[in-house]
Amino acid sequence: MNIAALITKQYLTVDAYVEACNARILLQIQDAVVVMDGDRAIGILTAMDVALKPEGLVVECFRYRPPVDFTDTLSTVLDRMVASGDTTLPVNRQGSFYGLIKQSTILAHLYANQEKQKLALLAAAHDIRCPIAAIETLGTILKADPALSHHQHLIGKLNETCDYIQMLIEDILTTEQCQDEAIELADERLDELVDTCTESLADKFEGKQLVLSKHLVSNTVIKVDRPKLTRAISNILWNSIKFTHPGGVIDVFTEEVPGWAMLVVQDTGIGVPKSMQEHIFDKFTEAKRKGTAGEPTTGLGLYLTKTVVESHGGTISMESDGQSGSRFTISLPC
């Protein structure tokens, strides 16, 4: 969207040729005033401008600020503010001064819009749950009807779709709740957490006949939110399981470096194509594929993992040659 609806058109003005001390009074009311040369607006004056030349005329105090246009987008204007170091810029319309745009106004708008989108997403996720459950029940009934035996493939596809939507709903709810909930830290051992996660996924490893190799050598105690970090580690393990062919190897090991506990998950899977690598941690990423056995992907698992790791003050990275295997490294402060 453009900035049209966020422009401030109610502003105080000050004559360019009055003393700066007069402008200081106006700047106690607003954080920026418009400098006028007769009936023409020639710039913006802030308290910082006056502080640099408190004894001069207003025209000697204000400095050039790049104007933006009435039709510019929010991202264009924010980029301009970052480049110029200004939090308030003049706005032109058809070549003439039109008003002011403030960084605080844009950020407040973006935050409010984000909250509305999140509430709408959560409401939709909750509302979809019941009809999907009803469709899944109908699918189960149809599957049990001998008269429909020649339609079993289609009924199976119906149930698979319902399962995927249910998984997507759960991932959406978990992701949003995780972002809103406070982190509750307690002392935990990383090796123990990793053991718990691998054991919970034992049936997945066995189902794809994968070899799990563990080298857990970190005795470091770290402060973490156990449920959240357990979910994050499980996501990384499940990601490797999905993208590794039967008979492949997943190597999980921990290590310590000064001040940090490290977890590495390395697999012999199909790797991550170069074109996808910079987007794999994005929310609802387009860099998603079905697993080697057709396992579905919602595009939220790695985003959630990154969110959790960073909320603990840690980092996560991925390495892959794009064809044969991937390596995820999580670093957490001790």
C-alpha cells in the first residue's frame, strides 16, 4: 500500500526568517514543524536542527530532507528514512508540498495491521477445524462401505487432504501461540533433550529404515523453555527424516565451544536446492516439497524452529550442496 492514508496534513508552521528560539516553542508541541518562505513550504524543522544552531534564524537551522511522493509505498518511504537518517520526511503531491510522513505512524500502522491479520488467521484456523473433522468422518464412513470399493483411491485422497489440513491448522496455532507466550526458562541438559526428541521419533526412523547415529558429548546445562525447544529440535529431526531416502543415515551430535552448546543434525538426504536455501526459514515458505515418501510439508516447521532458537538467544544455520544431504546447526548460549 502507499502512504496516502498515513500522511499528517495538520501541522504547525514557522516563518523561515524568525529566530530559532521562536521555533523551539512550537517544537515543544510537535516533533516537527514546517518551514515557510511566504506561502511556500521549503522544509521541515526538528528540535535537533534547532539544538545545533540555537542562536540563528530558522532558515539557517533546517537541513535538506529528501521528499517522498504521495503515491510512494510504505517500504519505499521506510528505506528512504533509513538512508537519510530521518524519522520525519516531507511529502509532495504533484510537485507541491502536501504534508508530513512519520516513521512512528508507519510502524504503528504495520503493527496494527499485523495484529489484525494474525487474529483473522487464528479465527479462520479455529473455524475450519470442525468442518474438516466432519469431512474426515464422512471419509471414514465411505471407506467402510463395500459398495464403494472401486472408489477407495479417491476416498484415500480425501482423507489424506483432511489430514494435511489438520496438520496445517495445528502448525498455525502452535506457531502463533509460541510467538505470544512468554519464555519460561529452566536448567536443562542439551543431551537429555536431544535423547527425548529422538526417542519420540523412533517409529519414524524405523518406518523409513533410517540409521540414527548419535554422538552426544555435551554435559553443559543451559537455560531453556523445555516444551518449546523440544518442539524445535523435533522439527529439525523430522525435516531430516522426511527428506532422506530409506536406508539413509541421520547423524546427530552435540559439542561445546566456549560459551555455547551446539547441536548438529546431518543427513544423507536429497539436500536443499540452492534456489530454496535463503527462504527455508521463512514463514509459509515457498521453499517446500513433499518428503521422499510423500510426507506433506506446511512451510511452518523451520520458521517455528528459528523463532524458538532465536528467542533463546541462539542461532540456527543450514548447509547443503543442493543435491546430497543437509546439515543444520543450532547454537545456544550456555
